[in-house]
Amino acid sequence: MSVIGKSEIRKDVRLKVTGKAVYIDDLSFPEMLWVKVVRSPLPHGLIKRFNPSSALAVQGIVSVLTYKDIPGTNVVPIVLMDQPLLAEKVVRYIGEPIALIAGEDRQAIEEGAREIDIEFEKLPPILDPLMAMKEDSPKIYGKDNIFSHHRIRRGNIRQGFEECDLVVENRYTTSYQEHAYIETQGVIAVPYEGRMKIYGSLQCPFYVQHAVSSVLGLPYSQIEVIQTTTGGAFGGKEDVPSLVASQAALVAFHTKRPAKLIYTREEDVESMSKRHPAVIDYKSGVTKEGYLKAVQVKYVLNAGAYSTLSPIVLWRGTVHAVGPYKCPNVKVDSYAVATNTVPCGAFRGFGMPQITFAIESQMDELANRLHIDPIEFRLRNILRKGDRTVTGHLIKESMELEKTLKKASQIGWKREREISNGYKKRGMGIACNYYGVGLGAGGRHLAKAGAWVSVLSDGSVNFAVGTTEMGQGMETVLSQILANELGVKYERVSMVPTATTQVPDSGPTVASRATVMSGNALIKAARPIKKSIMEVASKMLKSPISKVKLADGYATSGTKRIGLDEVIDKCFQQRKIMSSQGWYKAPYTSWNKATGQGKPYFVYSTGTNLAEVEVNTLTGEVTVKRIIAVHDVGKVINPQTAAGQVEGGVLQGIGYALFEDMAPAGGKILNTNFSTYILPTAKDAPEIVSNFIEDPYPQGPFGAKGLGEQPIIGVAPAVINAIFDATGVRIRDLPATPEKIIAELNSHHPTFIPLGRR
Ligand code: MOS
């Protein structure tokens, strides 16, 4: 495995660091128009009058479009089909799109937008999900404002709690989190000989294809989606580009000119999906020996005005609601609730950072109250091979959580803790988590992937997949997988931009699925080509096929060796098949909606985070000193890229734990720029020790599982548990701002003696 496990240089790095990568806003087309979206200033209201005439009178304005101009269906198709592309009579959140203004330049559309004459009648907004769930609440969705409800039923919950020696019950709440990708949403729609070409910054080209098709009323075959270099996504470009692209495409459709739509940061933050705020009521019970006996959870997500991806975000959170632990009696009820706020959606972790914050805070509290070391307490409860999850899934392979826990504690837990210095208190915290790789039973119909491989006569290689590079390193990792499979040098392999015309619908680029899904599809695509090369090499080497090996740009047999370029050239002379398609279907998954039992995912990645913090007890400020992150993700294809994923996830997790907060007032987000939305910077980066447990997953490409989302999930609870260890104060409402910590410090005298100082 000569290319696997090597830190090959990233394929996208040179263009990106030299500024030569072409992002969507760098592109332009002849005759191109600019588009601006007219949005609702109200969280809830009726559109009483809409008059575009003075906007149309502005010089340079070409067109103003509303829902009446939609030739297909006014729905952005995702899960529940409840979201219009453009509001018709009712607006349901601040920032909801109402109309599109197209003009010759940026200035014209700004001026046109100011001239739009629009009158609303205010309706009372529902801003709080718990209020929205009340029977007497006004309804904005269905009979009960609930988009989605999932459950788990296992054992006997009442009896389970009766058998416990200690029961801990708490409410946890979390805030919004903004993706903060550097590149805002952007798309150019180009009408081309009756077809519609979409270029854009996006994660899921096939979602965009379906949405544009539905809005324009054209067959999928007439919509071509080409991903441009994407400057970050983190889930924020999973479903959202379906809207952005449909908006641009509607303009292009009517004007027959290319249409460019680039969101400003302010409108991006105001109107685009983010991590759901959650309210989690969590009750857990243990025996005095420290074994989990019963867990009851009510998990509520504030979904916002439309359901978007909330039903699936909620499902993932539900499946993992007890954490990577054994528990015989479980009752979980989860709800995605409609409110007059911005629709929330996918964000790295996808419903898991919220619930994991609650799970791991509970675990920490249970351990402390039982006077059991938190690592020892987890070791008594964690899932190992041969155990069943709370959904009844018997784990047969690749579950190495115990190793991550032991490795993390070996690196950090026993280290001499720094002595607290007066008012500056030091502490350590731990959190474990697991993550079902891929879409699982909730998205089974999409759990597939295609790939195309073409070896060219000069020995260089092109490939295409249906998943996308968005900065995470997929292009690099897949190039390594393909290079290794064909035995060619890594430098000879390159990926063509992901487009809907290259491979069949391969599902979305989400759920940490690209390595396993596209990696396996690529290996299958390479098979017939590899066979051609082997046959020819065997003749050239005068050696039986079984003795021929392909690696590092050579075909070898014993001591004989020949350059692959030469073999490939011969393959072409002999007209061998040198280009091929591959198709991979995910392993079996299942889910019983009534009981929440089944095999929801085919495999889980797992991990342990240890956090060391210093809390200034005069100001409430928290400094994260060190994070030790040990992840079990199967074989690591590229160690440096993997470490990069962990470092990014750790920083996002610290932001989630300590800084990132939205301040909506009356449904309006007030901090819509990075001057007021506080993100961690390099200055807030602690020492990050990343480490991997590399037990190969037999069904992954060269043993790999998924990594993308795993790094963020356990960071916030590790930090929060460390704050408790340092101060005796437990924050149950994220983020743990200095104000909250000071208020807690002042409100009670800590009675708890942190572990390190016993
Ligand atoms: Mo991801 S949060 O599954 O786009």
C-alpha cells in the first residue's frame, strides 16, 4: 500500500494558496446579469401589495420576478416539500425570499431593490419552539407545528429507573452556530442551447439538479450542474444551493441571459441554514457500581420556518441520543419544530453536537456524583464489538472506542495537572462520541455512488466522482485511493470537476461519506482497467498474472520491473479497455420508525476528546490550553489531511463551546457579520494533539471509514466538563460565555472537589 497512509501534497493546495483557484465570483459570462433577492423584513406577515414598477424604472434593471413567474413548481424539493422558492401570500421568517431583481450590474440591482414597493400586514410570530409545541399555539405548520418526530423504545423505562441508585435529570440548551465558510453562497446560471447550466459553490450537485428541474419544469437531463472551487461549506452548502441556483436559474430562464447571484455576508447569515438551537431534557440513571440502566431523552430542535433537512438532522441526533454506550432501558422522543425563524439545516455533526453536549455532560455528572473516575466510568459503559447499541444494532466490526479512550488518557489524563494559580483555575474534561458513517437507513435510497476512471495513453489518469471537494481533502484522498489501486504515481492522477454529467446520481456529499462511498466506487471503476494493465504487463514481463504487482508507477514480477507508462502505451496499441465506470451501494441498514430499533448505519467512527482549560474566575474567561483528540476512523489515507480535519473540527468545537452565539431579537439576527459573530481565531487555538486508531474497516476503501464530522462532535462537552473540573460550575446552556460562568460562580459555592486535587 505505497500511497495509502502517506501525507501526499494536497491536489488543490497550489491553486488555493497562490490565489489562482477560480471561485464562482471570479467567473463571468458574456451578457451576464446580476441578481438580487428581495427578502421579508418580517418574521411573519401577509404580502398585501407588491408593485415592481418603480424598480423596473431604475436604469439597468432588466426584470423583476415573483412566484407567478415560476414555470414549474414553487417548491424547493428537499424532504417535506413545504418550502416555496419565492413567498406567495405569507412570509414566515426574516430573510425569506419574495422576489428576484435582475440588472446589468451590482449597483443597478441594489438601487432596484430599494425601489420595490411592497406592503405587509404583520402577523404575530412564534419564535420559541417550546411555545410552538403548546396546544393553544397558533399554527404555522400542520396541526401541531411539528415537522418531524422520531423515537427509540427499548426495555422498560419505568422499571429501569426504579433499579437505579442515582438518577440525574437536567435541561440543556444550545445556540445557533453559523458555518462561517469564507466564500458566501453563489451561483451562475447559464442558458445554453435550451439547457440550463449551473455553476456554483456547492456540496450536492444532484440536489441542485433536482431543484432547478422542479422549479423550471424541465427534465433532469436538461439541467447540468458543475461545481466550482468551493471555499468551505460544512453542511451550509448541502441544501441551500438548491435555493440559490433555482433563483439564478429562474432569472436565466426568463431573460435568456447568464445570471449571477452572489449572497452578501449579511444576507447569507440572515437567511441561510445554520446549526439548530436545541432544548434537551435528559434523564439518566445508573447503579452505584456505575452501570447505565436507564436513559430518557426529549430532544427538541428549533427547525425554523421550513423543514429543509431538519427531519434527517433530527433522526441522526435521535439514533445517537444515548451516546456510544450500552443501556438496556431507553426512551427517546425527538421533535423538529416549526417557528418563525430562519430555517436551520445541516452543519458538520448534523444534530449530534447538540445531543452529545447533553450526553457527555450527564456522563460527567454521573461519574462525579458516584466518585468514579470519568474514564473508568465510561469504560464500564462503552460499546465494544459484540455489544448492541440502544437501537439493537449488534456491532460486529470496527468499534475501537475503547482504544481511543485509553490512548487519549494515556497521552493526557494522568499527566501532572498544572496547579491552579490563584484565581486562574485549571481543569480537564473528557467526552466520547460515535458517529454513524454515511446516510444510514434515514437516507437509504441515496446511499450509492458512481465513479468514472480514464487512463490516458500517456499514462496520466482522470477520474470523476459524484461527491465534491469543499476544502476537506476529498480530491486528495480519492486520488491516493485510485493511484494505489492502479499502481500509478499519485502525481499522475487528477480529478475532473464534479458535475452531474460525469457520473450517475451519487447522492449528496455529506455525512462523512465521500471516502467510503466514492472511494469504493473508484476501486470498482478501476477494476477492468487494472485487468487490462495486468494482462499486458504479464506478457511484457513474461510472468504469470498472479505474480505481477502494480505499484509506484511500475509493474513488477520478482526482480523484473517495467515502467507503467510503457505498459499503458502498449494497452492502447492493443485497444484494451482503459476507461470504466464503477458503482457502489452502501451495505444494508434498517430502521423501525415506531420503536427506533434496527441497524441505522453500516459502521460507526468513534473518538475521545480530552480538554484542558484555564478559567479566570474573576472575569469568567476560559482559555483552552490543550485538546487531545483520538479518533477511530479506520485506516487513515492521508495523515496530514486527517490531522487538518481534526484541527479544524477542534476549533469549530471550541467556538461552539465558548463563543459562537446568535442574538435574535424578535426573530431578527442582529450579528450578521464576523465583527459581531465571534469566531475562534488562531489566537484561540490551543495545542491540538491528534491521534488515530487505525484498525482497518474491512468494507472501506483500504480500510477507511469516515472522518469529516467526527472531529467537532465531542469538543464542546469536553471543554464544558473541563470548566466544571476547574471551577465546580456546570454550564448547561451553550455557549459558555464569561457572563454565564461568572453568574454561576457567584450564585453558588462549589462543593465539588475536582479530581486532580483530591
Ligand atoms: Mo453534512 S452536516 O452531513 O453536510
